[in-house]
Amino acid sequence: MQDPHAKLVRFTLMSAPHFKRAPAVARASAGVTAVLTLSAVAVLGCLVWLACGPEDTDASESPLVMAVARQLVQGPNGLYGPFGGDNPLVLIHAPLYYHLATLAAYLLEQAGLEAVTAALVSGRSLSFLSLLVTLFLIDRLSRIDNALRRAGWWAAGLFASSPILGGLPVAVRPDSLAVMLQSAGVVLVLYALMRERPSRWAVPAAYALFGLALCVKQHYVAAPAVSTVLLLACRGRVGLRSIAVGMILAPAIVVLVYGAEEVATGGWMSRSILIAASRVPQVHPANWGTWRSSCTRWRSGRSG
């Protein structure tokens, strides 16, 4: 015979509001998962379709493809100069992505692909693989505090289906690779801060990834700066030795990569990624009156 007290407790629990809401919550959760999954699959499929086409997937992709392809012909030292009309493919980006893309393009060229096609395939593939790794890192980051598995899936799906990405994940550009490296460093830092017994190599590895990210995009300094502040604030938990090793390792990687490139290009790299890149936001000085007079002249020319 069933205990009447147990029967009463069971009836009370089953009558509680959260039990009544459970089916509705499950249906809503399944609906969100389905919508994000379909959106992510649609966007990723569209990106793959764009990557397989001959048109630029992002603004000014063609000069970057040619910068990769030229290294297959002239060697790896011609990315940054000298400036001039006979050398229109000078970069203002950091060098690491383009050398990695050239290495992959060299292997494809040896397999029989033409230089420009090999550069296009290698650069876009490197960007897309970086996106896939970033989605995995977003999943890890979203569940770093033991959240439910669907939380990570939702976060990754939301990022994958976001229109803000545009064609960057399949463009011959360094953005996706830099985001992936920096995200991996952030995940390692947070794991070191939140785990009971973090690995002593987690923080140095994170700084190594930050250093590599800076060699891909020279202005990606926010994540390592914020991570350093957090680590120093929790130095009793992580250990000053690990932080010190990391803070030495990241600049060492940056100096090694940029220093080798500076020597190989005869000083043209620093002029490109520092001086030329800093002047990109500058435009020709003008004002409202100048614009109106230009429009008036244009209309007069059309009517004439």
C-alpha cells in the first residue's frame, strides 16, 4: 500500500507551476534550437556557395588574392613594397596570414592548380576553417561555467547565422584567422581563472595565441590587454610565474615574426602596416559647400 504522505508530496510537486510550464519550455527550447540550426545551415551553405564562385566575396578581395599569388612567382619578400605604379599590390595588413595562405597555395600549385586559383582556394579555405574552429570555441566559451549543452549550440548558431559576418569567413582576408586565434586565447585564460586546478601551461599558451593573432591583425590588442588585467587581479589563483612567462612569450613571437619580415623586406613592412595603414581613414578635405557645387556642376554637365 502506497504511503499517503508520499502520494501527497508527489501530487504537490506535480501541481507546482514549474512542472506545468515544463512542456512549454521544452517546446520553446526545441523551437529556438531548430530556428538557429536552420539559420546557421543556410548561412554557412551560402558562404560555401560564394567561396566556390569566381567573384570577390568581400570588397577588394582580388588585390589580396594577387598578393598571395605573387609570392608563388616572386618569393615571399614582396608583400610590402617598394611603393609605386609598377607595384600596386602593396599590403597594409600584418604578414602571417598571407604567408600561411601562400604555403597552402604552394602545395596546391604543386598538385597542378594555376597560381591565382591556388591562392584563391588556399586563402578562402583558411578563412572558412578558422570560422568553424571559432564556432567550436564559442560553444566552449558559452558552457565554461557548466551551462546546458544547448546554450553553447545556441551561441554558436547565433554567431554563424549573424549577417554581420558578410563574406569575411570565405574571403582571402586575415580577419577570420585572427578572431579564431584571439578567441582561443580568451578561452584558455577563462579556463585558467575558473578551474580548480588550472594547467600551468594554459596562460602561456593563451599569450602565444595572442601573439600570433597580433601577427595576423596588428591592432588586435584589446583581448590580451583585458586578459592581462584579469590575470593580474587573480594572480593568487593563477600564479605570477605563468603570467610572466606568457607576457614574455607574446612579445617574443611578435618581435620574431615582424622582425624577420622587416629584415626580409628591407624596412618596407613597417612603412606599410604602420604609416600607410594609419592614413587609411584620411579623406580629401571637403565641406558641404564643396559637395553642393560639385553636384551642381555634375547636373549641368548632364543637362548639357
